[in-house]
Amino acid sequence: MSGLFYNLGRMLRPYVRKAQWVWQSAAGSDADAIRLEHDVGQDLARSIRQQLKPDPDPQIAHLLNDVGSRLAACVANELRTFSFEAFEGGEPNAFALPGGYIFVSRSLVELCTQNQDEVAFILAHEMSHVIRGHAMDRIVTNSAIALGSRFISRGAITGLLNTVGIRLLESSYSQDREMEADKLGALLVVAASYNPKAPAVLLSRLANLSPSGPESNFGHYFSSHPSFNLRIQNIS
């Protein structure tokens, strides 16, 4: 693992390299880990912004920042920071980058009818992937695969995103990790004093929109998650 972190640090940014990454993997503090994770996410976010079209609606931006800030204030680890950005897109989508960079499509916000309580669950779910380390694990795993296959010819992790783009970030987590993100997300919703019934209400409404196969109507974001019914049972 120390060798992997050495390679990641050497490739990712000029000032996050060599001994610092090796030391981090072996003896770094929680603060060090979160700071370096933020550096990773910062570079990845820059690459993502080149692939996505930002949503220009200030109301959507205000909604995400207002709800997101309220949720972030309830995160137990005060070293964690989060940012929230909306992008234009045809189908509902959201994903989290290491370091707390959360991206949400306008269409997903509209699917929540811009309801703060429902948007809170979407954001809290993605934040939970960061808090539990899922977002970083996915980047490290895919980068390790890329290194092993010499997929990144110029030696940059951002090259992985430039090649496979959003498809990497849309790739589903394991069902267990999605369920874990739902559970923690629902707890964050309650901690931030949003409607505790909002997660189940949102999932139930989405499940009922198309009785013949609800997930198929909402694109990859929902189809890559466990079924709505399983998710409702999980947070009940």
C-alpha cells in the first residue's frame, strides 16, 4: 500500500509526492489523510469541470449550498469539508469525489421537486460515500488497475478521468456500500433537522412513478443502486 500511495502522490500533484505519501500511508494522522484526500479531489474536480457544463441557475446553486452546509455542520469529524455544484445533464445523476466535492445534476434536483428535505437525502447519501471512504477507495482502486495495465500513459490520475470521464464516477459501488450510504445519509438528514420521513417518501415516490420498472426510467444513477424497495427497508 505504501508503494501505491507513493506512485499516486508522485503522479497526482507536484507537492504531494515521495516520502510524504509513504509516511501518510504508514503513520499519518487523520488530519493528514483528509488533507491529502482533499488534494486528490481538488485535481479530480478540476478535470470533471472540463467535462461537465455547470448549471447557471443561481437558485439551484443556493439550494445545494444551503442544504449542503446545513448537513455538513452535522458531520461528526469537523476536519471534513464539502462543496456542492450543479451541472446540466439529461438524466438524473450525482456523484462524490474524494475530499468532499459533490456534483449533482439539475435534473436530479428537479426530480426532487426542489424540495429541501428530499435534496438533503441525495446530498447526504453522496456525502456518506466520502465520510466512509468509498469515494477515495474507488479512485485508488481504479488508479491501481490503471497503473498495473499502463493505462495512464502520461503518468497522471487525471488522465484516467480524461479517458473514461464520468463513466468512472457513475460506476456503482457495491450494494453494501450503497446501503451504508443510505443509512448514514438518513441519519444526517435527521441530525440537520430535515424531515426524517423525506428519504422514504422520495424513494417511494420514485418507485411508484413507473410500476413496470421504475429504475429504468431514471437513467444510470438509480439503476446502479439497489432497488427502491430494498433501500426503503434499509432505512426504515
